[in-house]
Amino acid sequence: MPAAPDVSPPPDGVYGGSTAEGYNALFSLTNGAFNTAIGWESIATATTASFNTGVGAGTLALNNGDENTASGAGALLLNTTGAANTANGALSLLFSNGSDNSAFGDRALQNNTTGSFNIAVGSQAGFNLTTGDDNIDIGNEGVAGEGHTIRIGDLANQALVFLAGIVPMNPQAPDRLGRQDHQDLQERRDPREQLAQRELQDRQAQPAQQGQPDPQDRQDLQGAWRQSCSTITAAPLSLALAALYPLAKRHLLSEQQSARITTRHSWSMRTVFTG
């Protein structure tokens, strides 16, 4: 049987645990190991770098750092010595030479240069960040030079927030809501939410009893609470969160200060607020 003809030109392949496919992919590698480069000029100048993955044209093209992962054309293209970065999206972390950054989205953290330990999620998330560290930008372009800051959403695009299990807090008076917040909340409260609150008040006022928790009792109380909360819509952030405040505060006070609360009542209320 005739031998199979050679392929011309010969394909790219595996080199010392590394894999390359594409024009000049891993072109300069010498001692580095366990890199994967797929695409035009992917990880092209790395010599001793190891454990990098580049998928897409120009990914990690100038890199010689370790443990970077880039997916999307131009991701981490200009990184040279930064390590442990993750860039998923075209041009994400394009100019970065920092370390331990995570960018998910088209052009996410594109203009970061030396910043490290930043997290950006969303198209152009953290786009404006340059040198700051330890930022988290989700759906927000961030601020140049900013550090140790969390930004979620953009006032130009989002008006409401719904976070399960979060109660409102006033920095000036953490245990109180503003008078206007109380008034607005009372006007917007759904009757079913009021019913759930009254039921909790009645339970707290009952004398202590011994015995096992009543599963049906707990289920009824939890159902009333979830049904009431599902109706809180089209309200400002402070009002949406404030809907949880009265019951949560009363629950905490009852556990900490009242010896009369029974095991059955405590279990029911914990299920409401954590379940």
C-alpha cells in the first residue's frame, strides 16, 4: 500500500506540551510550556511563558507572562509581563499590563494599563479604568484612576434594583428609615404584604409553647411573604428595599431580645427571611 503523501504546507502542532494553530502562533516559544495559541499572531512573541491560552487573532500577541487566558480578537494584545489575567471579549484588556484582572465582555477593561485585581462584567464594563486596583464594574464603564470601588449598573440605563434578602440601611441612622420613606411605603404597600406583617406580629405576641415546628404553618407564612414581595414593582430603590425592613427588623429583635419566642415561631421566621 503506498504511503500517505505529506501535507504541504505542514500543519502546526504540539511543541513540548504547547499547542499552536495559526499564522505565527507561538512563533517565538523556547522554554515555555503548556500554552495554547489559536489564531493569527496568538502568543507570537512569548519565549519562556507558560500556562497561557489565547484564542483569537492577536490574543496575547506580545505576552511573556504566565497563566493568562484571552478569548476574542485583540484580547490582552499588548500585555507583556502581566500574569493571571482573564479576558473574554474582543479587545478586552487590550492595553493592560497589570495582573489578576478579569474582564468579560466586548472591550471590557480595554483602557486598563497597570491596574490589577479588577473585575469587569458587561460590554465596555470598566472601559474608563486606567491605573486603579481592586475595582468591580458590572454594567458600568468605571472611572479613570479609581480604586477599591464597586459600580453596578448605570443611572442612564437602570432605575430600579431588586435584591433578594437585602434590607435598607440609612448611613446616618442604620436602624431607621426616613419619614418620607415610611410614608411612601405605606401608600404603596400591597394588602397581602400588610397581612403577612400582621401575621408575624400576632405570632410574636403569643405565649411560648413547646413542640415541633408545624410544616404547614411555615409553608403558609412563607407563601404569604413571597406573594406579597412579588408585587413590589415600579418603586424607587429605597422603597423597594424598605418593603423588607419592618419584618426583618422585628424578626431580629425577637430573636435577640424576647425569650418568649417559641422554637416554632423562630424557625418559621428564619425560613421567611432566608428561604
